[in-house]
Amino acid sequence: MPVTGVDVSDSLSTIAATSKDGFAYIFDVQTKSLIDKVSFKCKPESKNMLMRACTFREETSLYTLCT
């Protein structure tokens, strides 16, 4: 699915990307590996929210814009 947002942490060690598949992906730059894959649901029976953008706030906090 298309990427909807990308951001790099201040230390340049982590990249986050959001996608139209409803997930935010977090990658380690040095190892080029996926660290985590995150999704959110409005209700248990609903589909994943669309991740539209992401930005790092400090080294360990990632904010996403979801609709």
C-alpha cells in the first residue's frame, strides 16, 4: 500500500512510516530491520484507522495522524 507519511528520529537511528494499509512501521536504520508495526482500531468490530502522517516527538515518542 502507498506510504502516507515518513519521519526520522533526531538521532537518525529510527525511521517511522505510515501507510494506507492502516499501520505505522518503525525501522532501525543501522540494521535496516523492522522494529515494530502498530495499528489502531476505533471499536473491536471496525476496520483499522487510516494512518495519514507521523512525526517523532523526542527519541521514544511517535505521534500519528489517524482518521
